[in-house]
Amino acid sequence: MSLATLMREEKRVTTSSSQVHKPKDTDWQMLDKSRFFFLGAALFSGVSTALYPIVVLKTRQQVSPTRVSCANISLAIARHEGLRGFYKGFGTSLLGTIPARALYMTALEITKSSVGQATVRLGFSDTTATAVANGAAGLTSAMAAQVVWTPIDVVSQRLMVQGDLSLNKHLPGVINSCRYSNGIDAFRKILYTDGPRGFYRGFGISILTYAPSNAVWWASYSLAQRSIWSRFKRPNGQEDSCGSVVVQAMSAATASGCSALITMPIDTIKTRLQVLDAEENGRRRAMTMMQAVKSLMREGGGVGACYRGLGPRWVSMSMSATTMITTYEFLKRLATKKQK
């Protein structure tokens, strides 16, 4: 029995006063998997292309030894590097986005379906079952995607910061990584200098950043969505596609704002672990977490240094989440199997 069927059975036993006219969700069993992954690759590639320059700005702010505004970084990139400067590492990132997104969406939908069925059978309410299922799905999907995404993140972020003149004036004990001509060159040099482990710099902290963040995001998204829908009075549960998009966008923006604020310090440390190196006795080696924290503290600003890049990250997460969820829900509707 599918999650959608179980949800309908659960709704039959609820009182009419507690009913929320929320459009029914599309379950994993209802999807045409080939269309789902093919269309998903195309749609999310477009989203990544549009939002990539914001990620570049965020990354450069996080590794900069001084506080620099987004406007100044943007002007410097435009003046010294041109439009291509906003898309450094994009090819590598795009190649990794497709398999990472596929893994993410598969883990998300399978977990959401299986956990949702289990929670409904255990007698949880519709609201609780949905929140638990979404939270568990966000946790497992983030962990699965990081297996693919961390190596891509390491390579693409190193390419992003190349050309950043401020990194040439690094602090003692902190040095910029090697220079790379492209993604393949970066892959080869990282493998040569650091071995396979070099591609998983910051993997543990990436899990600590994205797994809880995704769990909270998906759980709060489902609750925000339900809360907003409860204020819509529609006769006979009639669906409104325009209203659905608005509600999804509002819910996504609400969920992502808090997530960005809470996880910003750990994301800054993660970025520095993946991009910068430490120097001891004239030899370059991977920076430890403690060294990353100490370098931030030495740069001044205290805890505030951990929030460099908060503006671009907040905008990026809000825009990405809003675009992602509306695209994702649209994708699920496109990939739904035709009912016989």
C-alpha cells in the first residue's frame, strides 16, 4: 500500500475541523523513474547555472583573510577576470551535480515513502507523520549525496577562489592551495599531493553541516507548508496550481532562512578545510579543524568572522531552496505515471 493511500485512510478518521485542504503529495511509486531522472538532470542543471555566481561570491568571502563586501568582490572579479570569473569550477560542479542530485532525490523519495508508511501504521497523526518522514528523508538524502558531492566540492571550490588577489596576502601559517588550469588539472594535483583522502577533506564536517540542516529543512518545510495551507479556504479540496507554487516558495524561504543562520559557522570552517592549507616547517599539509578555527580567530571579529559570506549564502540558500522545491514539485508532476 502506498503512502498516499495510507494518508487518505488516516484522513478518514480525523475530524472535519482538523482537515487541511493541502494538495495530495506524489508518492515514489507513482513516478516514472526514467522521466524523473532525465527531466531532473535538465531542470536542476539550469538552476545550478543561474545560482552559481552567488556561490562563488560566498566561497571567496569565506576564505578571505579580511572582511570584503560582495560588491567589491563582484567588481574585482568583473575587472580582473571577466564573466568567466563568476563561473570558475562550474564545469566540474555541473558534472558532479547530476549524479549527486540523482542520488539525493532517490534517497529522499524512498526514505520519505518508507518512513511515512511506517509512521502512519504506528498511529501518528497526518502532520507528525509527514514531518517525521520529511526529516528522516532529508537526513539520509544529504548523507548519501555527500559521498559524491564532497570530492566535487573540493575541486570546484579550489577553482572558484583562483584569481582572488586577497589570498596572496595570507596570514602566517595559512597558505593558498596550488594553482590549477582546469578541473582535470586540479583532480590530478590533489591526487598527487594528498592522495584519495584529499578529495574528502571536510567530509565529516560536511555531514555535520548538511545532514542535520536537511533534516530540519525538510521537516520545517512540511510544517510551514501545512500551516500556510490551513489558512486557505477552498471548497471541496479543489487544487490551485498557482497557489501551490506560492505556498511552496513561501515554505521553502521560511525553512532555508533559519537553516542558513544556524549552520553558517560550520559551513565557513568546512570551506576553509577544503580550500586552504597549513604550513609547518616549510611543508604544505591539510589544515586541521582547530587550525581553521584559530586562523579565523586571528583574523579578528571573533565569532563574527565565521559569518563572512552570510549574505550571499542566505540569498543563495533561499533562492536555491525556493527554486529547487518548486522545480522539484513540478518535476514530480511531470514524471507522474498516467493513471490507467
